[in-house]
Amino acid sequence: MIVRLIPILLLGVSCSGAGFEEGQDVPHKDRLIQENKRANRLETLDIRNYVARHGLDPVFTGTGVAVHLVRDRSGERIGPGQWVVLNYRVELLNGDTCYASKPDAPSGFLVEADDVESGLHEAVQFLSPGDSAVIIIPSYRAHGLLGDLDKVPPRSTVVYHVGCVGVERP
């Protein structure tokens, strides 16, 4: 009987947690906040330098995503709940290519529903079918502090070169 209770007791003790409780101070909280603000300022400067270096004239959203239309076709803008199909290339600010769609195999996702960068969901809503754009997504709207644990390094801005092939309502 006691042998059966040991795993239950161990599970209970291990789940009790040793983390921070609500209202408890995080060590060095102010310093961490200041460092994060500094990193965000540097990232914004890097994005502005990229824009200037490449002669872009983007629209900056309230969240820091930059959208530069290379080709602007007339038509209805993409909206939430639509299935958008894109040809794309994802780069870092230094020009290294991380990912790209295959030449004859564009990729699609459901706007504001699928698991892609939140900044991409926001940016494609500036596009119409047939448009192409350069989309610059800050790390906090892309892959965040950790990157994607594959090709996008931690805290990296990503640059999407996209062509909108089409849009469908599901």
C-alpha cells in the first residue's frame, strides 16, 4: 500500500512549484525592463537603417511592422478569415535567407487564425491579390526572444519579400 502512495506523493510535491507567486518581486526586474527597452530601441534603429539602405518607403503600423508595397494592384484588401496564398522569401536584416517558398508551390495560411508570425497576419491585410511587398517584422512580432530554434536566431527582425498569388474565403 505504501509503495503505491509514494508516486502520488512525489507527483504532489513536484507539482507544488518553486516559482514566483503573484505579487512577488522578480529579482532585477527594473534592470530587465530597461535592458528590454534598450534592445527594442536598437532593433528599431536597425530597421530604420535597413529601410534607408534599401530605399524603401514603408507604412509603419502601430506595432512596428513595416510594409513597403513594391507592386500595388487595385482590388479589395485581404481581411481576417481569408485564406491568403503567397510566394515568399524570409531574410534577416543582413540578407541571409532563412526560408523561401518553392518556385511553383506558394504557401497559404488563414489570416488571423493560423500559426505564422503575428506581424505577418497584420501586414498581409495591407495587400490585395497581385500585390508584392517587402514586410519588415520586428522580433517581438516575429519569433521573439528565442528565434524559431532553427534558422531565425534569437531576437531577430525578419524581412519578408512576398507576392500575393490569391485570396479565398474558406
